[in-house]
Amino acid sequence: MARQERAEQTRNAILEAAASRFDAVGFLGASLSEILAGAGVTKGALYFHFKSKEDLADALIDEQFTVWEPLAAIESPGLQTVIDLTQGMAASLQSDVRVRASVRLVIEQGSFIAPAGNAYKRWIDTIHGCLLAAKAAGDLRKEINAYDLAVYVQASFTGIQLSSQVLTGRTDLIERTTYMWTTILSSVVPPRRLHRFAPQGAASV
């Protein structure tokens, strides 16, 4: 057990150091020597856990999907679930270097041997599933295509978080995300149901 704990601590140290470098300078700008120095581990320890820098980047890309964990406890996902996911992601981008690194790596997918486009699809598919449930519940206008809206939400949030990063270092990202949802909700939800949704996210987010 002690050996497993040490191995997990080493892996986490490597991921933390890699996230810090990827967040700061991107995939191409980060060197393994800098990551090793930041983690305080040997090259052998790194290669015990990760086969390459690409493998390390792939592990970090998965970190952004930790915001999905609360989904398991939701009995009836729907439109508010999608709002809460994006607001949770906004908060994580402000506070979690691993999530920030993950998003930067996805955006820089052209740098990878194996492009990370699947991350976009995972987000779209998850949002789409929630929106299909919302459509069935009558929370979306009849003319709204759930898949097209899922693509739009994913693309809109991606653009908002990028511009927020450039303009304010993401300090206004939660407010920008709230405005995004205020605008979207008024366009896609029947007026009589608008009061059901909180564009700022549920209180638990």
C-alpha cells in the first residue's frame, strides 16, 4: 500500500508540473527536462508512468472531464445540467491549473501526433444528451434542434473562455458564461418556462 501511495504521489507530482508548464507555454514550448525539474523526479520515474510527452498530455486532457462527476448523482439531467456544467468548467478554469492545461492542449491539438479532437466530441455528445432530455420535457422550443444547439453551446463557451483568458486572465469568465446563457435561454426556451433556469448556475455549482 505504501508503495502504491508513493507511486500515486509521484504520478500526481508529474501531472502537476506538466500542467504548470503546458498552461504557461503550451505543448511545444514545454520540455521534459523542465517538467522533471518541476516534479522533482527522475526520467525513469516519468517513463514508468507515461510513455512520452504526448501520453502525458493525453492524461491531462482527461482532467477537464472531472467536471462531469456530479452528473452521476443527477436523476433527470436537462438544460440546467448543461448550464451547471459550463459554469463548473468556468470555475475550474479559474482555479485548477490541470484543467487550464487540458483546455490549452485541446486547443493546440495540431501539435499532437494524435489530435485531441475527440475532446470536443465528448463535450458535444454529453451536452446533446442533456438537451434531448430537455426537449422531451418541453424545456426547448419545438423548432430547436438539440444537436445543433449542443454544437453551438460548446463552440460559444470555447470562444468565450478564450477571449476571457486574453482580455482578463479569465477573471470575468463566470460573468461572461452567465451572459452567454442569459442570451441563449431567451432564444431557445419557451417564455413560460424561462423562470425555471438559472443562467448563473444552480446554487450547488
